[in-house]
Amino acid sequence: MATESFVSVLKHSCHIFLYACILVYLQYTAKLTRSNSQGTAPDPVIAYGLPITIALYSLRMIAFLALPQVVFNCFGLFFMPAFSDHVVQKYSTMTAPRMRIRAVTRGTFPELVFRIVERNLALVEQMGVTNYLYEVVTDNPVSLPAHDQLKQIVVPPEYRSRTGALFKSRALQYCLEPGVYDCDEQTWIVHLDEETLLTENSVKGIINFICDGRHHFGQGLVTYANDVVVNWITTTADSFRVADDMGKLRTQLKIFHRPLFSWKGSYVVTNAAAEQRVSYDNGPDGSIAEDCYFAMKAFEQGYTFNWIEGEMWEKSPFTLGDLLKQRKRWIQGIFLVVHNREIKFRYKVFLAMSLYAWLSLPLSCITVLMNFVYPAEFPPWLEITTTWIMSVNVYMFIFGALKSFPLRRMGLLKSILCLIGAVCCIPMNIVIENIAVIWAVVSEKHQFYIVDKDYLGKTLPQSGITIIV
């Protein structure tokens, strides 16, 4: 344990040093550019006129929309342990409260569901968890492994919630309806997507969280580069999400115990009674990003949240087209939550800033082009701050790759190649994000696109093979 602690501290120190090098390089490059332009860059008011000068400064100031989340990401990544990979189980599985493991699916990929359930059940039993029930909530019946602690809940096609909830919200709300809901105050629900794989560390983290019992909702880290990597480009794109989990998400839940910037829809652990009181019956606006709406609603009602140690595994979209559609849906879903009047704006202010930082991405890219077309001098404080914001966002791709492709599993050469690949994919990811933003703005906002996961069922090992944790 002492050796592992030393290795974790060493990794964390190297990670901070790597970021410091990137920050110094970017700040030096920006300073060099400013020095070279002194005496050559014209006064913008004289050269371009007041309207263009105002536009240049306004475009540069857009970067400050991302400032709150950058601060949170910095705190989580650099002031909290980033490479402590072992979770110590503090409570016995024999005395843990009753747990529901609930996976929601449309039943479109039955082989995937069968083999994910099979693998998760094997792990839970291997961990000695006994007081649980595994539930598969589906629109279409699927074949499942024979197991005494496995239950299938089929959402009737005629079911309609009070507010007309759609898609995943509709399925989750059905489980909370009288006659279907059968949980007590001490029951905890672990929410998974249909492709989410449990790990030994995540089960330990969940046991610690529910036995501690001080908070109503919890969430942990999801990584995307485990087992078979189907698409390296989309997987490296999701390295940013891994860093976002370890930074912004972890800070808001572990330090403030509130979903200031919202949270994700999987690896969600809820107290069943609290979940029923909050509910997923939030109409069409709360059905595209149902996780975001639920988090903001629970925040407004005074419930508290916490970070759960240990990671779960999922897969990135298999194609660039799927990645684009996924991002578009997220943008539209969050937009609907931010602009929904049912939740007071003071609970959504950080979420709104994060959303508009995302929506303004095309303008931020235009800013780079404008620097060449209309070169101008900016105050040093503005240059330094915007360069710092950029450095954090660039480094998040690198950190996510470091976390997703660890040296112990990949080996030195592959880890270095993955790190280089993550950096090389940044321009492509920026292009995809720009297209997703524009598409999200101009298209219908109440569509729910399901990423194709059929290939995943063919890549998982069959039951009976040693489970990798």
C-alpha cells in the first residue's frame, strides 16, 4: 500500500510538471508574439475603427464564459489526487443497505444487454454482494441470463407520464410509478447505461458511499479506453470527458456537494426515496438531457451530492457521425434545461455559463482567424488569462489520455503513442464540436439519438473468462 501511495504521488507530481511545462510554453509563445508585434501592430481604433475594435475585444472576452469551469477543473486535477487507482472498501458488503442496479435500454441491442448483464452479475457475486437486485428496464423485451436476483421491467407502449416525459426519462419515471415502485427509504439505486461495465473499484466505492449515507446522490468516474477500443479517434476525443470528470465534476460533488455544472446520466447512485421525490417526470424539455434536468431539480430542492471513488467502463461512439450526433443532443438537452422556467436560474448560472462557452466555440475559433486579419495589441492581463484558459482545455485532452491509457496496462510505447494521438486529434475534435454546435442551434431540439452499440456486444469476452478489474 505504501508503494502504491508513493507511485500515485509520483504520477501526480509528473502530471503537474507536465502541465506547468505546457502552460509556460503557451504563455511564452503568447508573450513572444506580443513582443514581436510591438511597434508593428496598429492602433485598432485608428486602423479599423471603433466597431471592429469593440468586436475584437468582445470576441477575446468570450473566453471568460469558461472561466468558472476552468477553475473547477484546475482544482480537481491539480489539488486532489489524480492517480490514486486503488479504492479501500471501508464497509462490509454483508451489512450494506439494499441496492438496485438498474440499467435502461430500448432493447435495440439484445446481445449487448445480455452479455453486459452477465458480466456485471458475475462481478457483483465475485465481490460478495448479496443484498441487491439487478433490474433491466426496457421498451422491448430482451433475453437475459437466468438469475434469481435479476428482474426485467418492460415499459408498456401505452404508458404516458403526467407531463409527457419521453425517451429515457419515460422509462425511468415508469419505475417510480405506484404499482411498479417497490423500494423503501433505505434502498439505493445504481443507474447504468446499457453498455456500462462495473469494476471492482466502482463496487467498493458504491458500498462506501451508500453505507456512509450522508448524501442523497453520488457519481464517479467513467473511462472509455478499456477492453477493445473500437475507434481510436472518438476514444481520444472522450479523453476530455475523463479529465472533466476528474476535474470539474469531482470538485463540485466532493467539495461543494452540489451539481453546479450538472452531472452525467450513468454511474449515478441515488437514494430511492429521494429519487422518487425529485422524479423524472419533467416533460419534453427534461427528456433530452434527463440527467441534467434531474440534477438541477434535485439541487433546487436542497438534496446533496458526493463523489464516488472507483471508475466504471463504457465505450466511446464507434463513428465520427455518432460522436457528432451525441454531442449535438447534449448541447440541445442542456440548452432546454437552461432555458426552462421551471427551475430558478440561480441554480443554473454555472451551467448556463458552461453551455454558452460551448455554444460560443465557433466564435472563439473566429477569434484566432481575426488575430491574423486584424492584428491588435491586448492588455497583458487579458492575454495571460485567456492563454491560461486555453492551456487548461488543451491539457485536459492530454490528462484524459494519461488516465485512459495507463502505463501499467498499455506499456511505455503504446502509452506514448496514445498521448501523441490525443494531441494530434485535438484539431479534428474542435472541428466536430463546431459542427455539433451549429447543427444543435439550427435543428429541432427535442430529438433523442441513440448511439449504435451493436459492435460492442461482439467485442466482449464470453461469461466464464476472468473478469478484468
